[in-house]
Amino acid sequence: MGLGFTIINRLCSDVLSHMHLAYYITDREGIISRWGGDIDGLNLESPEAGTHIADALLFMSGILPLQ
């Protein structure tokens, strides 16, 4: 492994170790079916299945549904 890989690996490790990551899986209409990650660490409420993504995350309003 080269020095460049070592530097990039270290930078990514340092940056990601301080981040709280979460995800939501939706259908094409924006209805949440699954979610995970550190939702509590981001101070988000866990949605119920069937909730529209815009009701869980206001900034998603207008982004979904996909055409």
C-alpha cells in the first residue's frame, strides 16, 4: 500500500468516526419501509413503517416522489 492510500484511509477514518450516519429506505412514492443507523445520535424520531419521508424529514419535501 502506498503513502497516498494510508493518508486517505486515515483522513476518512478520522472524519467518519465523529459522524452520526442514518438511512431511510423508501419506495418510489417516498413511503418509508425501513430505516437504521444512528437515528438517536442525530436527534431524529424513529418513524413508523408507512410514514412519508417528508413527514419524518421536512427537508425531503418536494424531493420525493420520483418520476
